[in-house]
Amino acid sequence: MRILFVGAEVAPLAKAGGMGDVIGALPKVLHQLGYDVRIIMPYYGFLDDKIEISSEPIWHSNAMSQEFSVYQTTLPNSNVPLYLVKHHSFAPRRIYGDNEYWRFTFFSNAAAEFAWNFWKPNVIHCHDWHTGMIPVWMHETPDITTVFTIHNLAYQGPGRGFIEHNTWCPWYMDGDNAMAAGIKFAGRITTVSPTYAQQIQTPAYGERLDGLLSYMNQNLVGILNGIDMELYNPAKDQLIYQPFTPYTLEKRIANKVGLQEETGLEINKDAFLMGMVTRLVEQKGIDLILQVLDRFLAHTDSQLVILGSGDHYYENQLWQLSARYPGRVSVQILYNDVLSRRIFAGSDVFLMPSRFEPCGISQLFAMRYGCVPIVRRTGGLGDTVTFYDPIHQEGTGYCFDHYEPLDLLVCMIRAWEGFRFKADWTKLQQRCMNQDFSWYQSAAEYIKIYKELSGQAAQLTPEEEDKINVLIQKNLAWDINKNGNLNQEVTEDKPENANEIAEKEKTFVQQETTNLEKTNPEDSSSEITASESQTSEEDKAKSENNSNIEEENPDKSSSEITTSEMKTLEAENKKEEEPNGKNKEEKSENLSSEITASEMKPSKVENNNKIEDKQPEDSSSETMTSKIESSETTMQKSPIQTEKIERETPLPNPSSTHHLTTETAGNQEITNNKQTSVQRSMSSISNSMIESSQTEIVTSEKYHSQTMNIKQDIEY
């Protein structure tokens, strides 16, 4: 089947609204399913900057007494052929502007000539008033049928008088304008959501065409829009600051900070950041936002970034709002696809309080990027965003029904409160990102229409159904399973609970204790007492091991070496050591630092470094005293950590210490010295710990007194 799409916008080349996204995405899906799909659009002056186009046209013709040429290229990221109608009226670097009625009436006429004389399709799919006359002209062409899609009924194009004056208007034409003509003569009328198809048959939304649409309701169907989930994929998008998935939402913070920095907002990752990407017109609910935003900003820590352009009145009002709240409100009066993606990826919520909305694409992009929508339940917004129920963990966004400022304000406050509950908010974001917004289900409905209009059975073949199901599952897989990394990534990001941490720590302490018992059997006084009752062979081995220690420092024991202990031993053996106390202190400091560097665990070194940074570096003795105080505080808090500190205390390494004394005489004298040294060291350690505890209590009382004085001064 041959299908030709005709429209004024095609994303990502030329886009001003949702129509461009539809024409840029739906043909690619149909092409994947095996249909011969092609697109024709105007050759705008800016297209040469975005896509490579052949310098030679493929066809020349005339329409409305004007010559035009057709160039061929392909739609980016696809194999769909794209035809461009070149005429001087499309040369300006813009889509819309002056003389729109004449330009797009001419484009419709040129597209009809193209379908009659160059590439003849079975179905022409027309979009909005820009192509409303094509169904009229094709009405008497039996082998070409038409589908007319209403994207926005509010814009209806030129009236009948203008059309008759500028182009061919058949005698059988009925309708007051281009939109009405397309509705009257199309083979099938579609809208972009089921709810909007019902609403436009009422006076409130019918834009004075509700009577005609009610009369044609048997030919009217609503098919929900989708998005190109491959093009808008936060796991692969290189235009945002940090790609992420529903299972790595912690990486999304980088997008929020980057957006704040780019748009001039205060950098605060905990702020409630709201985003809008929209046309600044009455339809989008800008008047509601202007009425409630001052009050909302005054009582919350929220921020707002708006991207778009439109009516000068709304632009000026938003500029004034940003001037009143510098650093909290940023208004970007332009359209930028890169910035729009960064707003979707970095904002916490997306505002879309539309007066009416045929379908809406922005809320789908927002949910795809984990941005929770705040919408008014109308048109396609009610079809795509469901009410969030935190109790039952259902829904994908915050909704309100009445077009009233108070209703919007209440909805915004509810979202702001929900944002504080991070665990539930993360689940809400994951639910949004795992929704199926692809075009495959919608494409299946369009295929049924195409087949019915072409005289075929209005149903999919089994092969088409299987292929669509496979493509849907692929879109929801986030393309991580193909490398087998999804489960691993989720496991790594999952935080450990307290029981797991305690169990690992206990296992680690037991392993270290076993290692110390194997390598250093003289690690504590209890072990030394037990070792003295062992066989003479073990005593001899221990004596040989300790002889090396006594050779380097006869006052050192096999127990924990601290600066306080060395200070006590120095006082007792002052006569035997060098008279220069300063050299002795320096040697002791070097000894303790070498032992720490060679024996301590990396985690211990880090903890000691943190403690040392907080203490003044007057001398090594004061530093080591602070370490003892920190260790005692830790032991009081955690029995497991106390056991770990007592058993992990390293013995001195004879190979890393300096020789402090000469060799001693015999093994018997070494053994006697060892026993005497052990008793003195244990007594020294006990006295040191008592003094440290008293110092810590005095310091704590002084700190508490100073803190109370400061608080009283502040209150005063």
C-alpha cells in the first residue's frame, strides 16, 4: 500500500507544535511495518542547515499560476523518502508568519499536482487546515482516498471566498473554510485523542463546527498520538547532561543541576523545579499560571523555567515575573529543541494546565524523561495522564478538572508535598517512564483505516500483530538487557540495610582476628599469659620474635603502641636513653607514623586522617591522644566496632622501625625484660585511657557551655 503524508511541519526538521511530531514519527513506524510511506512538505529556507538535499530537483510543475520544483531527500534517522516543494514564498527562515493563507493554499495545490502526476498513492493523509482542500480536489479521483486529521480545531484556515479567488474551487465544494471542507470531503476524519473526538461535537469545544462534526460522527474517530520513543530516549539521549533510566534515577540529578546553571536559576538540587515547554497563547493556560504563581513561590522553595514564544502580552507578563523572582524564575522566549529536552530531563514536574488540548505531546515527553505532569483533565491530557493515588501507588500525574486558578494552585501544592516523600516520588517517576507511548498501537488503528478505505479487511495480519508486539517490548526494554547489565545495575544501586552492614562488619572482624592470631600470637595481655604456660619451644619462638623488638626499642611491648605509652616508657628509662628528649620525641613520632602507614588498614588511615584534620598539629603526642579519644568514643557507641579496634591493633614491624638501642645479651634476659615491659605497658595504657576519658568529659562540658552562650547571644 502506498501512503503519502502531507503537512506543514515535520519533526525534527520543522516543528512548531504536535503536528510536526506526528508526521515525523508515524511514517517511520508504518515503514517499519512494510508499507510504502512518503512525506511531502514545503522547502523552508532553513532546511539546508539541517539536512543534506540534492542540488537538482526531481520534478517541475505549476500550481496557481506559479512554478515550483520538488526535491527529494530522506527523513533523518529513517529510510522514509521526503519530498520538498520549493517556491520563493517558503524561502524565509520561518514556518509561519505573513501571508500564511496564500502560502499553504499554494502548497496544498502543489501536493495535489504531485499526487496526480508524479507519485500516485492509494491514500493521502492530510493534516489540519493547511491541507484541507486536498480531500476536496481528490473527491472525484476514484483510486485515491483521503484521511483528514484534526490537530487543532481552533485554527480553520482561509474562508471560501479567499479560496475561490486564488485557486480552483469545485462546484460541489461545501464548507465555509479549509477546515470545514476537509471534514466534509475526507474519506475518514480522525482526531488525536478519543476524548477530543467527543468534545469537538459540543458547543464548548466545537469552534462553530460542532454541528457539522455531530452530523459526520459516524466518520469520526479519535486515535491517541504517540511519540518516537527511540528518538526521545533518556538512556541514549546525548543532548541532555546525563543519560539515565528508570533504574538509575540518581543520575537524573545532574540534569537538574545543569538546567539550573544553564537557565540562570539558583543551583539547588533539592528545590522543587517546575518546567514548561509551550506556545504562549491562551489555550495553554498561561493566564492561570500568572494568577497563582506569585502566591505559590512566596510559600515554597520552588523554581520555574518556561520555554516558548507566542502572544506579546504573555511574553511581557512572564518577563516581569522573572524580574520579580531572579534566580527562581527563568523565561526563555524562543524555541530550542535541545533546551526543551533538558527541561524534560531536569524538571521535577511539568505544568500543562490547558484550557483545551486535542492531545498534547509535551506531557508524553515529560513522562518519558521522568518528569511528573501537572495537567488539567481535558482532551488528550485526560487520556494520557491518570490521577496519582499515593495510597494505592497508582496513577502517573496530578490532575484537576475545572479551569480555575484555585484548582491549579491546590494541584501544585499537592505535587510539592508529594515531592518531599522521595521513595514514593521515585516510584511515581518509574511508573511514568515505563508507560508505552509508542506509535505502534496507534499505527495499528491507522492501518485498519487505510485498509478499509482501500477496500480491504479492516484488520491486521498475524505477522503484523506479532511484529508490533515485538517492537513494543523492545521500546520498553530501555536497550540495556542486550548487554545483560540491567539486573547488575539495579543491584549495585540498591542500598544495603543495617543488618547486612553489621553482618559484613562482624565477618570482617572475625577474619581479621583469625589473621592476627596466626601472625601475631602476642597481641594482648591475655594471649601473653596463655603463651607463658605453653611448651618451651613456643617460648623460644616468641623470645626470638621479641628479641628483634627489644633490639630496636627495649621499652616497646607486643601490645598496642601509642604515643602515651611511649611517653611513659621514656620517663622510666630516661637514664638509659639519649639525653636529648627532643630527638627521642621525633624518633617516636617517626616510629608511630611508619607503623600507621605500613600496618593500618586503609579505612583506619582515612578515619585517623579525618580526626587529625580537626585537631591542631602541635605535636605527635597530642595527635595520638585525639586518636585514642576518638577510638574510645567509637568503642562506647558500637560493641562490634570496639571488638574490631581492640583486635585490629597492629604490632610493630621490626623491618620498618629504626634501631634505637644496641643488642641485648641472652634469651633469658630478653624474656625477663619482656615480662617487665608488658606489665609496665599495660599499666600505662590503663592510666592513659582514664586520663583521656577525663579530658574528653571536660572538653565536652566546655563545648556545651560555649554552645549555650552562643545560643543566648543569638536569641538576644
